[in-house]
Amino acid sequence: MTIDHIGYAVKKTDRAIASFEKLGFVFDEPVKDTDRNIEITFGAHDGYRIELVMPLDKTRPSPVDAYLGKIGPTPYHICYRTDDLDAAVSDLIAQGFRVVIEPAPAVAFGGKRVVFLMNLGLGLMEIVEA
């Protein structure tokens, strides 16, 4: 597995983009994932990618609500890319991770499957199909 990006929970994408642009990041157009109730915007700088994740509709739940409610804008996961999603998940479960969001196609990755796993010692991890 290789690192794909670091995910940041943000309250306002435009404010986060303005701050990251000052650091040299360049951003793609936002992608709306209505199934997950989030807007996702990828940025890159010197070979590093970040993902800004903002709730779309604040009256509905989103995957970043807990982070934003307790901490505020923050990095909250590392995403890894793999050629074999099912094998990677099996291996991580054997290492003590547990699946918190089942594998499903993701709009932000052109329909490739993503899965979220949790490990109490390491935190939240996302895996995306290469």
C-alpha cells in the first residue's frame, strides 16, 4: 500500500483552501458526494495530496461531524492506495483493525471502492482501490 492522501475535516472549504494555497497547494474542483453528505476537494503540493472534507447539509449527518463538533478543522485520516482492496482489508483485520465503513464505490474516486478501518493505536485509515 502507498499513501494517497491525508484527509482534513473542515467547516468551510473556501477558508481551508485559502490557507492551504498560501502554503503552495493547488486544488481540483470540488466533488459533491450526496450519499455521504460531504463535499470533497483534493489539493496537491510537492507530491503530497490532501483531501478537504466538508458537510454538505448541516441538518443531516456526515462522516466528519464528530471531528468538527469536538475538535474543529483537523486532519483525521490517512488514505492508502492498494491494488487488492479485499486482501488489504483482510490483512488489516488480522492486525487488529476493524471496519467502520464497509467497502463502497466513492464518487471522489470515479466509482472505485473505499473502506474505512479503525485501530485504537493508530486511528482512522481509508483504503482506496488503485
